[in-house]
Amino acid sequence: MSGKLIDFSEQEVLDCEPYSNGCISGWVNKAFDWIISNNGIASANDYSYTANKGDCKASQGIFDGPNCPVDSKDTNHCLLIVGYDSVDGEDYWILKNSWGMSWGMNGYMRMKRNTNKTYGVCAVNAWAYNPVK
């Protein structure tokens, strides 16, 4: 223990946890489940409190598609796979979104790869295209 108290970001939970309706009768257990699935929570300095629900901006975990159907090939958005890596034995894709730098981790996200899902997390493997000249 360091003896230091770290202020965690209530705003990240408010913006990113999808089940609790924020400050309107939220569920503590759902918030903790989200923090665990996100591999942690940002500090209050990195994701400051605004007292209003906003867009999720700073998820730094590895997204594993908790709301995506397991074997679906359906998608409703395109992302660009720009790389891959692993952390603590967990493989992930590095994806770039078209929504700009205010989304995710400066416009990028990490999505779990090498899963037992037929088409990958949220069908990321179902519609891969590789342009060639």
C-alpha cells in the first residue's frame, strides 16, 4: 500500500457503464461489473466530473463485446484494424474509429481477439476486407 488515496472518475462510470441510468437509480453492482470488465477505471484527473451524462471518452480496457450476440455476423458500423498486441496474456486488436479523437482512446480502442466466438467479438472477423492494388 502506498498510503495515498486516488480519486477515481465517477464521470467515466456515468458516461460508460450502460445499465444503471447514471445518477437516476443506478446499480452499484453493475458499476463494479463494468469497472472489472473495463480492466479498471480512470483517475478523476484524467476523466473529470461534469455532472452530466456524456459520451464515453476514456475506456482503456480490452472490449470483449458483452452486448454482442455470440455467433452473429451482423454489424452496423465499420472500424479499421490498425494493429494487434497482447497484455497479460490477453490478445487484442487495435481498432481506429471514424468518429474522431474524442472517442475511445483518442479515436482508438482495443477489442479482444482469438476468442471462441465464430466471427470474433461483435463480428469483427466476419466482414474483413483487404484492399490490394
